[in-house]
Amino acid sequence: MSQYVLRRLLIAVPSLLAISLVLFVVLALAPGDPFSELATNPNVPPEVQAALRAKFGLDDPIYLRYLHWLNAMLHGDWGFSFVSRMNVDTLILQRLPATLYVIGSAQILALLIAIPVGVYAATKPYSLFDQIANTLAFVGFSLPTFFTGILFILIFSVTLDWLPFVYTTDIKATGIRWVLEMIRQAIMPVAVLGLFQAASMTRFVRSAMLDVIRLDYVTTARAKGLGQTTVIIKHVMRNAMIPVVTLIALQMPAVFGGAIVTEQIFRIPGIGSLLISSILSNDTPVVMAVTFVFACLVVLFNLIADVLYGWLDPRISLR
Amino acid sequence: MLEKELRSMIGQVKDGRMDRRAFVKRLAAVGFTAPLANQLLALGGVAMAQSPAVYKPTKRGGGGPLKVLWWQGPTLLNPHFATGTKDQDGSRLFYEPLASWDADGNLNPILAAEIPSLANGGLAADAKSVVWKIKPGVKWHDGKPLTADDFVFTWQYASDPATAAVSISTYGDITVEKVSDLSIRILFKTPTPFWANAFVGAYGCVLPKHLFAEYKGSKSREAPNNLTPVGTGPYKFVEFKPGDVVRGELNPDYHMPNRPHFDTIEMKGGGDAVSAARAVIQTGEFDFAWNMQVEDDVLLRLEKGGKGKTVYATGGDIEFIAINFTDPNVEIDGERSSIKTKHPILSDPNVRKALALLVDRDSVKKAIYGRAGRTTANYLNGPEKFVSKNTSWEFNIEKASKMLDDAGWKVGADGVREKDGKKFKLLYQTSTNGPRQKTQAIVKQACQKAGIDVELKSVVASVFFSSDVANPDTYPKFYADIEEFQIPMTQPDPALHMRRYISANVATKENKWQGQNFPRYVNKEYDDAIAAAETETDPVKRAALYIKCNDLLWQDTVFIPVMHRLLVDACSNTLRPALSGWANRTDNIQDWYREA
């Protein structure tokens, strides 16, 4: 097992290297530099802009810049933001808690909805409950998060005035009030992200359950006289969860992607909004670092999925 | 008796305990006219109408929290590294300059004891130096006193190329020397009629020498105070998360009486303009939102029965269509739009005039800019004393068609004009942006009616405004016949704004297209007028010269001004912000208050 994990980690190294190379080259070829805002400012002569470019090494050839970056990265130096003039890792660490809080809660919400609803719908296929759940799921994953986000704001903030739509990181309160405020301001973004996830997951859980529920061993279990709950939870769910785990793991990057839009709409200071503002201001080191973090997450979650398989289904041998 | 009372009242106005209007009213009660009262104030050392913003609060603090929304949040808090206005706005909460610009483009003293003038001996007659007196008793947030040394240091810091400060353009060509502990002298190499650049406005913020002295030059980016500012401003630094939030609290030792009004300030970043407008106007979660680049229709809809409104400040930002004087389709020595060529169609002044007649500025204003724009014939739109009254504009398709007929461009079989077998076709480029592309459509329609075939092109802003030498689509390369964008006017003086278009500044391959004269306009008369204006010390003659320059640009139709754009912000109904179109939004933050 540990040997397997180790080998997978070693395989991850060249793929991460390749990813970083592609990212770097694409970013280097993209037009614009972080000082373009100075271009139309008549107060700033073009020489100043040229000097700044030289100072930040933007005039070096691409391969040299990549090697510099790689070397610094190996030493744990994530680079230096052109725009904020501070270290990129500080910038990302500052933003990470908000993203993890929102995405984590959204994912938990999605699971809490998808698994019970999907399982229940599968035990009574084509019943009224199943039909309703199916319809809602279709509606859910047909609506993009940027649309539901704005819809939620219009309904719950503007019309009803129940919830704030600007997320604040430091709420001026302590104890239980702080917790309540944190929850209150996260309701909308978490609901937007969570419901979107839950919709497609419900469909998946349902079909995975249906595949398993018809198998002979389930009939055997029933014939043994086991109760419905035991059969479903102990025998069916465990096997049905294998494809679901894959789906969840592979969807994690998509969740981060969806979070970028949601963070922008609700002004959540997470790494998604950091990515957008950095792209807008052509702050290449930050864009590079954030996209690289996303790449690492994809690799990591794939690995986690593989390890979970072994736990769910001992027949799958990890060699 | 009367004299004694008068003097005490003037004193009160001077340090802000009584406002100007109250003073004038009191005097009116005893039979003095308003102009006379103002004169009395001037004699008493209160400059004329320095601060049109009336400040009502009578004590420091008590205003509660001030929450403002910048949809692009500040990313750093060192005013000398601030590339964009968002960073300057954030820094300005904590750092202060000697003076700021008020709504009319006049100087408003902040750290200065008085505004230098010829009368008080601050300005030299030859315009080669200026002496600023620093207000006594000002303290940095850490308790150290503010002295002339801080100003001299700030100059050394910003003018050192190794520091890589963006304000080097302001400080590079001057020398600053200490006269006494509380006064400095700025020396210019050449006579400089516009002396209020260094230590004024956004790049004028002074840094504390005792905290930055070790971080001058190449070590500049290691300074811990780059992220934790210690200034003299109305608010003390509490917290900063780049791009997300800047927070400050009331500075109990602030040097202006009764200021600031608010106990805390929070500047939140992120999101987009429309939802920022919502948070202020509809839900009232925030008090103020910056830069509402939103169509007027949307704003009007939000404002119906809302908790806030939009506010406007007039500056000199001009949206225009520039005309290429050179040929973008002929390559000479690997360079298109080379100064050695002449535009085959647009080099005829009558054709350019006809083109100007085809821009329906009223429709553009009605359909796009609404309250945020003013139609104008001028390239130079402020301050008032520099605005030409000699120009005019009209929208007249028939007149334009006739002028084109007279110029030899006859309508061909396909409805497009031609001359000597050449079709009247223009490539019209701009940066990708809703309002600009709508303007393109309006202009194209009128041109079609007049028999001109216009091809529209829009370039992503990050490319269009970049200095990338390798990219053909940047605005200085101008590989098109006409192009539209906006040039902001960052200070209430036309010197830099007008200097761009002298012949020496033509953008060429040789100067890597960094010359700022992108229309490639060459006119000896214009060059001479600019040269004369730059050394003219008589303000009236100088204004006349800049008006002449504006009129030359108009006569020669170098630009077709589309819209004089105003700054638009969203503001809660009770907040009274002190805004100026000549300064950043937070440049007079000490004067903001909330009406009870």
C-alpha cells in the first residue's frame, strides 16, 4: 500500500513538471505586462515602464525565466508578485482559508443532499419522489453558478434583504455571534456551489445504486432475510460508492473552477478571486502559482481516489 | 471691538471651527457683502475658496464605520509603488501629501501650512523654485514628528532608479532641499509654471524617513512598512489583505480640527461594478462604491427608491477618435504607419472635417453615457480657464457628403465613395469594451449613409494598451485608419496632456513606439505654442497658449472628441464625500462625513 502511494507520487513529479512547463510558456506568450496601466498615464514616461520591466526580469528569454522559476520553486520560493510587491506564497496562504471553508462546506452540503436523495430514489425507481428528484437535478445542473448566484442575490439580498452578499473576512464580533455571522454570509455562496454539485451527484448516485441493486448477490442477501436498511447500506451502497468516489475526486478541480466564479460574485477573498484579479492585472507570478496549485490538487485528488478504491473494494489490488 | 471680533472669526475659519459660509452670513448680517467678506478672509490668510467642500461635523469621531467598496481592491499600500488608482486610493487613507486638489482644481493644503504663491514668497519669480512651509505639530502615527527631512528623504527615495518607484517621473527631474525643519525648497532645472506636481496629489504622499531610510534603492521591496503603512493621515492602519480589504481606525492625533468624522474605515475590494452599485444603492451594505462603469440605464433603474444615488465629479478625461496621419497599409523599413508616409485618404483636411461631422455625439451621449458624459468639441476640457470657447461641433450627414463630393470622393455604383479608382474604406479600431463598441456602431451607421465603408475592429484591452513591441494591435502602433479610446487627465494642468502631440514625440519604430504622439501629428505652429507655454510664467498668457493648442487640434481635426467623461461613483444618501475630478477619490478623505 505505502509502496503504491510512493510510486504514484513519483509518477506525479514528471506530470507536474510538464504541467508547469505548459503553464509557464502559455503565460509567457500571453500579451500584456503588469505595467500596462501605466501606459495611458501621461504622468509616467515610457522609460519608467521599461525600467520596471527590466527590474522584474520580464525582458529575459522564456527558457531562462522558466529555469529561474523552477529553481526558485525547488527552494520553496513561490515567486514575487509584480503587482502587490510581496511573496506569492503569503498571498495564497492569506486566501486559502476562505476558499477551503466555502468549497469544503459546499462539498459537504452536496454529499448530504446527493447520497440520501440518490439512494432513496434508487430504491423506489420511477416513483413520484424519484421523478421530482430527477427533475430538480436536471434544473440544478443546467443552471450555471454565475446565474444562480445573481438570482440568489436578487432574491435574498435585494428583494427580501435577509442575507448580505458581500463577504467579509473579519467580522467584528466574538464567540457565538461570530460563528452565526460566518454561517449567515456563507449561506448563499455555499448553497450556489453545493446545489450545483448535488444535482449531478444525485443523478450519479442513483444510477450507480440501480446498477448494483439488481445484482444477484443483493437478491441473495434479501433471501437470507436481511432487512431492507441493512441490504441497502451494507451491501449495495458500499459497492455503488466506488464510481461515486471517482466522480467526486475528479470533480474537485471543477469545483475549484466553479468557485472562481462564485468567489467573484460574492467577493469572497479566496484563491479563485485572487486568480481573476491577477489575470486582469497580468500579474504572471501569481497566476502561475495559483494555476500550479490547482494542478497539484488535481493530481492529489486522483491519488486519493485510487487509494479509496482499495479501501472500498479489496478486490482491486494496488500494486 | 469690531476688529477684534473679526479677527477671532477669521481665526475660526482658518482652523476650521467655523465654515466659510457661516462667516459670510454673519458679516452679511452687519452689512458686509459676500465678496467683501471673502476678501477679508483672504487678507486674514485664508486663501480664496480653497475648499468648496463644506465640513459640518463639530467634533472628531462619532461617525461610526465608513464602508467603501472598490471593485478592484488595492494590492499594495506604498504610494510610490502604486501603479493604478486603486493602490493610490488605498495608500492615501494613511499617507498624505502637502496639498490635494479640490473639485475646482484648486490646491487644498493638507500637510502644508499654506499654499505657496508669489504674494507669500513661496514662488520664485523665475518659476525655477518653490518653497513649501510645512504645518507645525504634525505627527506620524507612531508619534514621531513630521519634519522637512521626511520630504527630502521621500524625494531621494522616489528619484532613485533602483527603488523602482512609479513616481520617479514626478521626482526624477527636481531637487529638494531642506530650508529649515519646517520648510523645503523644490528646485527645477527649467522654469516650471506648473510647480504643484511633486508632493501634491497621489504621488505626493510623503514617507516617514525613520521607517524607510534603510530600504531605499534596491532593497525597497523588503521594507516591512510596504504592507503596514505608517503615515500622517486621518486613519491609522489596522489590517491589509491585498486585493481584499484595507482597514483603518481614527487617528486621535490628526492635525486637522474635528476630523476625521468616522471611527473606522473599511475598503473592500473585488467583484464587479454592477453588484458594487447594488450594495450601495439598493441594499445599503456599503456607503460608497468607486468607479461605476455601468450603463446609465442600469444605474437609473437601481436608483429608483434606493438607499443611495450616483455622484459625479468633473475632470478632464476625454474619449476620442484619433485620426492616423500616416499610411497604415504601406510598410517602410519594416514599419507600418511610418512618419515617412501620408495617409492616402485622411491627409486631406476637408475629409477629416467631413468625418468629424459624421460623429453623432448627442446619440452617443443619449444611448451610452447618459449623465456620465458631456458632448464637446475640445480635446482639452478643463480646468475651466484652459477650455476653449472658439470651437464647435455638429452632426450633419448632408454637409459631410457635400464636403466629400467637393473633395473629389464621388459615390460609386456600390454606394461607397471612390476617387481615382480608390475606395473610401476605413479601419476603425478600439479596445474591447461595451460603450466603445456601441459608439463604433453609431459612427459606422452615419458613415455608411455618407458613403464611407467602415470596418470595425476591437482589440482586448490588455493588448491594446500594452507596450509590447512585438504586438501589431497596440494603440501606439496604430495600424488602423482611426482609433478610439480614452486618455485620462491626471492633474488639473494641461502641460502633460497637451505635450504628447509635439512632432518630437511621434511614435516610430526607432523609439519602439513609445513616443506618445500616436496620431503622428506634425505641426510646427503646435510645437512652438507648446514650447512657449512650457516656459511662460504669466498664467493668463500660458492658458491662452494651451487654448491655442487645443484649437489647432480642432482645426486640423487630429481628434474627434466623442465624450468628455465624468467620474461616476455610487454613494449612500447620507454620506457626504469630498470628491474631485482632478484627484483620486480618497484625496480629500479627511473631509468626508455623514449627514445625521
